[in-house]
Amino acid sequence: MAGSDDWLRAMPKVELHCHLIGAMRASTWRELAHKNGIALPADPELIYANMNSRPADPAAYAHAVVSMAPDPDEVYPDPSFSLLTIYDTAARSVVTDDDFVRLGYEIAEDAARESNVRYLELFYDPTTFFPQGVSFATITDGLIEGFRAAERAYGIRSRLIAAINRAESAALARELLEIVIAERRDEILGIGLDNLETAGPPEKFAEAFAMARRAGLKRTAHTAEHDPHARNIVTCLDVLACDRLDHGYFILHDPAVVARCRDAGIHFTCSFTTSRRSWRAWRRRSIKAMHEAGLRLVLGADDPTMFPTTLAREFAIGRDKVGFSDQTLTQIALNGIDASWLDPGEKQSLRREFTREIARSRATKETV
């Protein structure tokens, strides 16, 4: 129903799981690549429309407790464009301070206009750009300048999560934390751990996370997304001292870990849409089961332009393909406030704002 779709788009939201390069517009990638002399493997619009990372070895997931069978009604393109390969190529196209200003502005603009996001915490991996000779200050200050312009235009507040690429070394992670701490900006609220989970176990980065904790930085990590166990969740909580967790679908393999996270009120930022398209149905089943197990969920768009999706579309998938009620989707939107790294007073104010607007929009929806 159109009215229901309008309601989901208009619902105020918080975005806590979105990656810088994965949110770059296709048109922007094309223009920046041309400007900076980067050869493209194909037109970005074609790449994004056909993004489909190669499936993993099925034998490694034979014991999955949630069926990983693809939806027989969904048709997938050949796995010609893999997320991580395309991601690296796209990152090389972003070089100058103006490039980062543009990305900061456009990502916040898209979130605000397409999904009514009021507050955004954006993952960015500074070390991705270091080999190109781009400095931490160029990257960070450019994004912040773009954020500020978007806030003036759309009212969206945006902050940064400096992410560690787990495919890189522990030494590089420590180097990144030294830079983040030495060149701290108020807009950097914490650190994350991303990239393919099987490329680097969380304990590898224990020292970097300890540095972050001592510096007063918040902490999150992608976990139980690719490794079919719940063990990395325990490590992220006990060793990395994470404040919240990203993905977490394989938590369902261990009821004791589910109970622990439920009782502790740990928030999980989840996404139905992934570049590994054959896993999308499994994602939907898993997120539904996580909700039914009483875990606190927050929806994110992850890599919205590359998949492609939007945060509003993730909410629509929750309604249309998972069966989440309006009440559940409202609670998920409010969970985003609780899981955010805003200070308590800001959370309280934003919750009042969201509750008031959601109640008003639901009343309007019911009269349509």
C-alpha cells in the first residue's frame, strides 16, 4: 500500500550501520574516478545493479541452525562484481579534501531525503586511503565539513566511526588508533572492526581496542556474520569490550550466548540486504529469529548504494518479507536511539521527538 510505504519512509530513523565507500553514489564514483585518473571495470550504475559477491563454500555452513537456502523466487545476476574488490577500486577514486567533503554531504543528504534519517554514525576506514598518500586530516576534516553542510540543509546530524580493516595487520590497527587519539575530533565517537570476518579474528585487535577504551572511545565490531559460530561475539564482548555489535546472525548457534546478550541488552545492527545475494533469504530468517529470541535489533543499510538499498527499504523488507508489525518497526527505530553513541540527554530528547512524530504519522496513516 502506498500510504504504508509513505509512512515507513517518513518514520524518523537513526542509521548506525553504514559504510563510507558503500554509500557513494554511482554518479559520484564515475565523476571522481574520471577526475582522479582511475580506470573503472565497468560503469558504476551497471556494477551496483549487478553487485553479487561469490557464495561461500556451502560445506562450511552445512550445520547452520537457520536454513541458508536461497529464495527460489529470487533471480540473481552472475557473481561478476564482488563487494570487496569493487570497494577497493572505488576507494582509490576518492583522493582530495573536496572529494571527501562531497561524500560526507551526499551520504548524509541521501539518508535524510530517502529515509528521514535524523542521526547518522558513519563507518570510515582511514587506512584504506593511506597508500594513496591521503592524510587522516584530509579524510576526516573533509567528511566533517560535508556533514556540517548537510546538517544546515537537512537537519541531519552525522558522526564518525573510525573502522579497523580486519584484513590488515594488528600493527596497522594500533597505528590507526595512535593517529585517531592524537588527532581526535569531537565528531569521532568510537571505533569499529569491519571487512570479511574470516580475514581476521577479533582477538587479533585486542590491543587497539584497549587503546580506544582508555581514550574514552566507544567500540563496536562486525561479528558472527561470516564465521558460522557465536564464539566471536563472546570475544567482542569479553576481550574487545564492545558497546554494541554489528550483524551477529550466527549468535543463533549458541542459546547461552543469545540469553547472555538478551539479558545484557546488547544491541545488534542488522541488514537484510547483502552483496552475497544468495544469503539474503537467510539474513531475513535469521533477523526474524533474533527478534523472536528477544534480542535488541537496529536496522542499517550497510552499503546502500552498492547493494543497492536504503534504510527505508530495509524497514519495508522487515514489513513485507519478514512480517514485522508496525509496532515492531517502531521499536526498532527507537532502539537505534538507545544503541547510538549520543549522550544520555541527547538520546532522551531524540526519543521524545521520534515518539511524538511516529504517533502523529501513524494516526495519519490510519485515516488514509
